[in-house]
Amino acid sequence: MLTPEIIHHGAVDGVTGSCHQVILPDGRSILIDCGLFQGAETASDGASSEQLEIKFPVENVAALVVTHVHIDHVGRIPYLLAAGFKGPIICTEASAHLLPMVLEDALKVGFTRNQRLIDRFLQQIRRQIVSLPYKQWHEVVPGGGLNGATLKVKFAQAGHILGSAYVEVNVKQNRENHRILFSGDLGAPYTPLLPAPSSPYGADTLVLESTYGDRLHENRRERRRRLQVLLLRTLANRGSVLIPAFSIGRTQELLYELEDIIHRNRQKQAAPQVIWDDLDILIDSPLAADFTQGYLRLKAHWDREAKRRLSAGRHPLAFDQLTTIDSHATHLQTVDYLTKTARPAIVIAASGMCSGGRIVNYLKAMLGDPRHDLLFVGYQAAGTPGRIIQQYGPRGGYVELDGKRYDIRAGVHTISGYSAHADQNDLINFIDRMRRKPQHVRLVHGDEEAKQTLAMELRKRYREMEVRIP
Ligand SMILES: [Zn+2]
């Protein structure tokens, strides 16, 4: 049979804008993800964080399959609909719950504040969403026509954020099967709250993310210990610890770990004259707060450890020390208050790469004060303010925010092990545990160096495997 064609519309030269298309010989196709570009990253058709329209034809797109609801995987869905896509949006049950929330926010930021338009759009989205349980095949393109190939999809747990999945795509033609696997974003094993991903039986072609293809994470216990040590160190001079975090996934993971640190240390000192039990932890992001509520509603999808903590009477995502800041006015007051008083506090605010959102106001107010600290817990894409601060902050550099220059005197730290992405070992293990190894591997969703390093490792290990970097 003819191998189905795969086109990558995004996440090729970087980690954002994920969008892949599988095209059958008769021209019918499906899309896997339809995400926003961030920072300096772009696609070959000119799409970027500024140019969002869908430039490829969508008439023959039979369905959109969503791996998970991060904005760099779903953020261009409004533009896909604007381009005329009317087909099903297939995702897992938890994603079906979270997706309208993500898109509502994306619309408010990028499209319109008109609630009637937004509601109408969301109604449309809800009509198009088809939720699918894990491990269940679903026929997307039925057979028929001259070269009538059939295409079906199946989700499996990716352990990246709640509801995340990798997708198996099976194309059957003339009794022959071709299996393509899209990893989406793969989680690391032992991600708080989430069941670990397990490998599928096998695939012919694997489209694999490679965000951390050149790095190894610390293990979970070490990471939590480092988080605690770093918090103690940064809180010692009082001041705030700012943590830029994605609203979905990492914020909830962090809360989960913070609750555990508090639980273990209650009466011990967190900062001068402040015990852990009294330390303020602020979520300054309505969206992150909404998603935390979403996570709470989806407890049934949590992993065993998280459920055990619940039944022990603990509240991993809703503990006493946690305050959610809702209105913009309260947000501005909080920035002002913490800037002036340097009262010890931990602030989690989006966006995760500092390219917008409420974290920017904190940065403008606090970057110049050495009592405050900035803690990066996630990947910073090239060209984002987060990457610039991460790179130049420790050398006493500066960053431009909204066209103005801000000197960086606050402490800048990174916990590299803290991430909702698999590291090099996890990625190799994902393949290694397949009984039938893929003959073709395409590495996407990574910086050049990460992809090259991972490609080298894979070629060394599997001589028969064709490893390509599209
Ligand atoms: Zn993701």
C-alpha cells in the first residue's frame, strides 16, 4: 500500500504551533492538533505568533484529533473554524471538558471580548467535540471510493497534563495496515496527579516530540527536595518568589508539590518569622484558577497517589494557604503590595514563558529588586521574554517588556527537572518498550540541538530505524 503522506504545519523549527496532517492517497486527511506559535517560532507557510490564519486547504480535512489542551496544540482552532472546518474535534473525555475553557480564554486574548460571539463560538465547538475514552478505536474516515482507505484513531495515556494522550492512527487499505503514532507531548513518569504513560505495542511510523531530547531530568524526589531548598533560599531574604507557569498542568503540579512540602514541614520556618503553615501561596491567574477547579472536578482521572492523599483528608489542589486572585484590580493591588512590603510569598502566574499575562506586571515591578526571585519550572522557547531573562538575568542583564527596558537584579533560578515533558531517557524508553519498533521516526517539537542529539542516540541504538528531522 502507499504510505500515507504526513505534512507538518508546525512544531518543526521549535516546540510550538503543533499541527500535523495525515493525507490518504485519495486526498482525504485528518489533522493532529492545531496550535499557536509562540515567541520567534514560525512555520514554513509563514504562520507565526503574528500570522495566525490557516493557509492550507481544509475542505478535505475529515477530523481534527487533539492530543491535549495546551494552547500550542489547540490555540489555532478558532482559525481552523474560520477557514471553514466543520468536522469533528476528537479528544479524550477530560480534554473535552477542558477544551472550551482554553478556547474561551484564547478568544478573549486574540479575537474578541464580545461575550455573545464567544458563547456562540463555544456552542459551535461543543457541537463539534467528540470525546473518546482511552484505548478505544474510533473510525474517522470510512472506507469507500476507488482506493478506499479506512482511517481510525485511538488514544492512550500520555501523562503530560490531565486528559493528554498520544494518538495511534491506523490506515487500512487493501487489507494492509499502516500504523502511525503521534506522541503529542509525552509526560515524564511520576508526574504528580497523572498516571504514567505506557508504550503501545508497536507502530510503523512514529512522530515523536523531542523537547528534552538532549537532557535528563532529576527524579521526582530530588526535584521536590530541590524545590524546597530553593524556596527556602529565595524566601530567606524575604521578598516574593515568582513562578511563571502554564495555567494548565504545571500550575496544578506545582500546587500538588507545594501542598506536600507544607504537609511535611507545617511548623518549620519557611521564611524569617513565617512558618510554612502561614506562608501565602497566590495563584494570580483566573484561567489557572479555573483549570485548578477543572482538575478538581476530574478527580476520577487522577493517579493512585493523588487519590490516596484525598482519602487521607488532604486537599492537594485546594489547601488553606492558597489564595486565588480573581479581579484585575486585586491583581494590581497585590503586585503593588508585594513590591512595597517584600512580604514573603510564592506567586504562580501565567504565562509560562512571560510573553503575556499577569506575570508581566510582577516582572516590571519586581525584576529590579534583589529581594525578589524568579523561578522557572518549564521550557522557555527562543525569543520569549522568559528565555531572555533565564539567559541574561544571572549575568545582570536586562529584558524588554512592552518596549521598555528592565534591568534584572532579582534572583533568577531554574529547576530544569521540573517539567511535564519526558526527558531523553523517557523518550528512548517509550520506543524501547514497543514490541514492534517503528521503521520510521520523525522528530518534531524540539530545538535543533535536542532533535540532533536524540536522533544520534536513536540511530546508535536502532540500526534499522530511519530517523528523520523534517
Ligand atoms: Zn503540552
